[in-house]
Amino acid sequence: MINSETYFKKKFFILLFALTFSPLIGWTRGAKVILNEEEFRDKVYACWLGKVIGGTLGMPYEGQREMHNLSYYEPVPKEPVPNDDLDLQLLWLKAVEDNGPKIDAHILGRYWLKYVIVDWNEYGIGKKEYEIGDTATFERSFSQYLEG
């Protein structure tokens, strides 16, 4: 079994690589900020840690529209929970790790079919469309799919 610390360190450095080159391909706009490697790693780590914490603490309330009066989380979770907002980003990082930076929608689609185990809502619709080769429907909305 893979050591979880080693696994996350490996994924962390893949993310660093992807983010390092994002300005070169136009993903960022605006003023340039110069960070040394240590500052950059610290900020990326803090970002991922914040996503894990927010996803874990917010998961019990996801989709609820009413106001909650929370003073603290009881009990405080000891482990992160499955979080599609984070897990899918890790899946794309795996695709980059396995295939290099020149990935396309078809490579991502194959990874989606292989690793996304749920079939509900947009996840299932996307898997079904990819399996039948209907790539044009990737651009349709959920409601258009149901009406058509």
C-alpha cells in the first residue's frame, strides 16, 4: 500500500509543475507576482489544505439553502471526506502525470470513465455521452439533455 504522505507529496509537486507553467499558456492575467520556490510551495500547499478543510467541514451542509447557526463542528472530523471538488482535480493531475502536459478532452474522458465511480447527475450523463461517442453534448446543459 502506498504511503499517504508520499502520495500527497507526489501530487503536490505535479500541481506545482502545472501551476508553474500556467502563465506561459495564458491561464493567468494581470500583474505579475514574483515568489521564490519556498513561498510558492507554501501558497499552493495552503490552497490545497484549505480546499480539504473546507470540503470536509462543509460537506454535511452541501446543497442546503437555509441558514445554519454553527458555533463549532461537533465532532471535529479526524479524516478528510470524499470531495468531488478536490478529487476531480486530483484525477486531472493523474492524467497529466501519466500523459504529460499535452492532454486533451479525450484523454480526460478516458480517465473520467475509468476513475469516476458515481453515475448520478452530471457525472453519469457525462460518462454516458462519452461512452456513446456523443462529444457534442459535452457543451449542452443538463436541462437540454433531459428535454432532448
